[in-house]
Amino acid sequence: MKSFFRQKRKLNLPWTILLFLGISLAILLVSFYLQWGSTLKLLRNIVRDPRLLILNLFPIMAVLGLLYALLGNLFFAGSVTALVFHLLSLIDLIKVECRKDPLVPPDFALLGEAMQATGEYQLDLHPGRIALIIAFALALLLLGLILKRRPKILSCILLALAAVGCMTGAMLTVYPSGDLYLDVIKKVPGLTYTNVPKVFGETGFVYCFLHNVGMYKVEKPTGYEKAEAEAWASHPDAPGGEPVKANVIFVQCEAFSSVFDEDVFSYAPEDNPMFLFHQVEQGPRAVSGRVVVSNFGAGTANTEFDVLTGMQTNMLNTSSALRTIHKNVSSLARVFGSLGYENWFMHPGDRWFYNRESAYHYFGLHNQAFNDDISPLIYKGRLPSDDGFRQELIREYEEQMASSDSPWFAFTVTIQNHQAYPWSKYETRVPDAQVGVAVSDDALETLSVYAEGIRDSSQMLWNLTEYFDGRDEPVILVFWGDHLPTMGANFSVYRELGLQIGDESDLNTAIDTYTTPFLIWGNKAFDEVYDFRARAQALELPTGERISDIYLGELVYEILDMQGTDAYFDFLGHARRTLPVICMGRYVLPDGTLTETLSPEQQAVEDKLHKWTYYRVIDERVTD
């Protein structure tokens, strides 16, 4: 046997090239089988768009070529290459099954947390696939002992340089390309870029993994020191007291805005789509104003992130805050959870959208309800309705009150008023918007359909307050809009109305482009015991004023006397009173002054917020 392996069976160059290509392709096909998703569907997509074959095969060939140059044995190099790509593909499968989120390069910075998390889940490690990985690698290793061709030193050097050079060039140009990524996705029927696990599954893990190198990277702020941030986190700025216990319900309402309060509309007050919202906010148990969010026209999940964590998406330098989250992160849910609250999240949309299911687990909201968890899911037109949302929220609330003595924290997100706004949205003609100026038919269509959504959202809010006023338990309800609607390309509908939304040349208008209404309301039971109005006045928040959305949770934190519970939210109270609005280099000061220049004291507050945000997202270690 030893003599058998000692015999030299050399490969000539043509055979070496053919085997190189064959091994690369075999590694890729096994990777397709191991990764999450349908292998047959992926292969059909490759037939539709052969670029997918090149994009997934080239990295394997580059690694194989480099290892061949280093090891001098094609099969040994193939064995190592196969282990690398096959293990990554298997990890992708396990992660999607566990978190509904594919494997991306930033996950490797959290290897310790991942190993710890494996003890918290019942994972299917797919022993059959592990056996396939081992068998494939051993087969190549065995062939390497039999068939040999050691290239010359110069050939090895040239091959290594070619592999490194080509891969580097591809990583700088081809794989980061967003245009290519979107174009590839468009060629796959029924695929949308927002369904990230499905994109990985139907266009190939290898390509998508490399496309995500460098994406959603949180940049370290200038002057950041981990030890300094740790010291901040361990020393609350406020003395601890006895927090008020009440059921707390956050409702983020899709595209809810105060557009119809503009003078350009001719509604009588009681006909205004915002009428019932105003009835609630003008009541004796509400504090209201306007929140400045991180996005215009889209980015719902970024507003969720801002409100739930008290951290601003724009300080992360990313377009998708939830996709930066790969570990446990401090949040309002965890603050309330530390005080004995039961936590719940609801969104009648897809769980994969914006990586919500995975991210909310990391925020400490393990009890979740998405569209496929809600039965019956009530629609208005093509989307789950706000009234159905209300019914599900009340049903869950009553179940919680009947089954537990613990107070309840709920963070919820509606979907009915999501764009676009064609007449067909509700499958019936809705009333025309009452506009006081001449607008195009397209603008009237958009405004009328959008108004129907605002009307339904306001009705939902009114009905919720009526319901909770009939309950004996103290309740705080928080309601706000996630962003303004797009309404036409290049702000066209706004321009027809004579509104300057989107005008970056004016500080006030630039900030208003990111501004939506909010209110915090307490039910009668809360007011009778805790005096809601007195607590609201202690917030030092002038009625109707603008604040950044990162402070919305902090307002509730103060209303409930939670100071001393979490050092970061303690600091947010100071930051809100120093810099009420932080909006991409534009600021509103406590006296209402608009500025783009901060004093040293104000700048120190923003810098501390930025550094502390980085610490909480990247360096802070949080356990459930």
C-alpha cells in the first residue's frame, strides 16, 4: 500500500487544467446543495442568467489557484478549498434556519457570541451534510496522494500573483457593485432585494456573501475609546427611584404624517383625515409634538431602530440599521424587561423584511407576531388593515392581562398605508382629497388614496384610546409616523401643492422633510393614580415642538420615573434638553433656533451620543 502511494502519477498540463475546472465546479455544486434554498431553483436561475455561474465560481477558482500555488498539489488545494466553501455554505443554512438571516462577513466578528448562542437553540446541524463535506474533502485528499503535478517555482509565483490580483480586482469592482446586484435580482422572477435570505438562496451564497463584504459596516467615531464608553454605561446620570408600573404600548404607524393640516387643503375640521388624531392629542391626557426621523419616503425599520434603541441610524453611517445588528443590543425592551415587564413585538408584514425577526431577537423581543402568525389577518385592499391591526393588538393585550400579573411592553408597527397610492390600492374608489388648488389627476389620485390611509390610522388611534380608557390597568400609548410618504418622483405631488418638502436650501424645510407627528397618551386609570399631566409637564417639552425620534422612548422613560435604570437613557434626557433635534448636520436648539454650527458643549453631547451608539452596537456585551 505504501508503495502504491509513493508511485508518482504525474498529470500533464491539459489534464491539470481540466481537473482544475472540474474540481472548482464540483465544489460549487456541492456548495449550492449545502446552502439554504432550493438547488434546482438556483440552477434554473443560472440558466436564465449565466453571470450567476461566473460570480459564484470565480472566487472558488481564485482560492483554489492560490492554494495550488502554495501547496503544489491540486487535489490537496481542492480539499482545503472545499472545506472552506462547504463549511461556510452549511453555516449559512443553519443560520437562516435559526435566525431567518443569511451568513454575512460581519458575523465573524461575533464568533464568540455565536458559539455561546448555539447553546440557546435546538439547532439542526445536518449530520448528513457534514458527512458529505468530510467525504468530499477526504476524497480529494486521497486523490492528491495518488495523482501529482508539482508546478515549477516560477509557475507557482505567477499563479499566486494572478489569483490574488484577479480576486483583489474583482473585490474592488465587481462584487461591491450595487447596480450589478440589483440587475441580477431583477432577472429572477418574483425576487426582491429586500428578501435577503431568498436573494442568497436564489442567486448563490458565494456571490452574495462577497457582495456583503464591507456593507453595513459601523464606522468607529473619531476619538472613541471603549474604556470610556464602558465607564459611561456603568454610571447612571440619574438617581434610581421606584419606577411606575404601567402597560406600555408603542405603535409606529406607516407613513403617518400631518400633510393634510397644510392650508392648501380645504377640509372642514371634522372632515380632515387627521381629525381623530387631533381629538386625542388635544385631550387632557396627551403630550404631542413632531419627531424628526432618519429617512424620507422609506426606511420604516430605521425609525423602529431609532425609537426602540434611542440610537440614531444616521450615526451608524448605514442605509439599513437593522442589518448592522449581529449581536444582542440594549434597547427599551431590555430596559423594561429588567423591571419585570413581558415584551411583545407585532408587525403584520413579512418576518424577513428588513431582517426584522433576527434583529428583534437581538433587541430582546423574543415574543413576535408577523403576518403568518396572525389569524385571521384582516386586509383592506392589498395590505393588512389598521383596524385588523387594532383587533390583534387588543386580543393579545387581553390574553396577556388574563395570563400574567406582569406589566406589558409592546412595540408594534402597522403597514396599511404603505406606498404606492393608486386608486386600485383599496379595490374601490375612495373619496377625493379636498384640495384648494388645481392639481393633476395623478396627484389627486395619490392624495385621495393616501388620505384614506391617514383617516383609517386616526380612527385606529381613536378606537384604541376608547378601548384602553375602559380598562382598569394603567396604560401609556405612544403613537407616531415612521416617515413622510414619497408621493411622486422628485417630490412632484408636494410641488403641485406648493409645499417645499425636500428643499435642502432652507434649514427649516430640510428638517421638516424628515418630520412626522407623535403623541404620548395615558388612559384614565393611569391619570387617576399617577397624574399624567403633571408628569408630561416635567418633561419640559413645549407642545408641538420637534424632537429627534431617538428621544421618544426617553420621554416615556421619564414619565414612568425609570431614571437610574439605564445609563444611556438617563443621558438621553440631558441630550434632549441640549440638542432636541439632530438631523444630518442640522440642529434645532431648545429655544427653537435652527443651526448647522454647535457650541463646544453641544458638540460634546453629539460626540458622546455617537461614541455611545458605537459602543452599544459593536462593543457592549449584552446577555438575555
